[in-house]
Amino acid sequence: MRENHKHPGGKLRRLGPSCCTDKELLAIIINSGTKNLSAEQIAEKLLDKFGTVYNFAGKMLKELMEVEGIGAVKATQLAAVFELTKRIIRHIESE
């Protein structure tokens, strides 16, 4: 079976995560789009609203859900990723 390299997940599998843009990585986490928007379009809307991933890390779920295409589930997934990232950083800093 041939990989779909047009999707961000295919790019990550083929080239590795460091070759993906913030938008592509967010699209992978978001996973699926809505009736009107692809996961990549939703990721782009997040970046348009907040500027960078760093700027919306730690935002309240309600603030994330103000972005079209981000409901409670997607906001929760993003919040979980950001919390895991903070825990990894704390662990590295404590070593």
C-alpha cells in the first residue's frame, strides 16, 4: 500500500517530524476536519488567531473553541498535548 504523502501524517512518516511545519503537526494532532474545513485549515485558523503555537499553549479550552472547527474534543486533545509538553520540559529542567 502506498503512503499518502500529501497528508501531513504521510509527510511525517516519510521525512520525520522535524520536516513538518507547525501547521502540519497541529493538523496531525487535530486529526480530522469538519464538514467545511480540513484538519490543515483548522490548524491554519489556530495559527492565524494566535500567531504561534507558543501563543496558544496554555489557553483556556473556551479560547481554543472560539476557532472555527475546534470543539470540546479537539480543544481537549490540544490541551493534553501542551500539558505533556510542559511535563517533559519540567523533567528535562530537573535533571
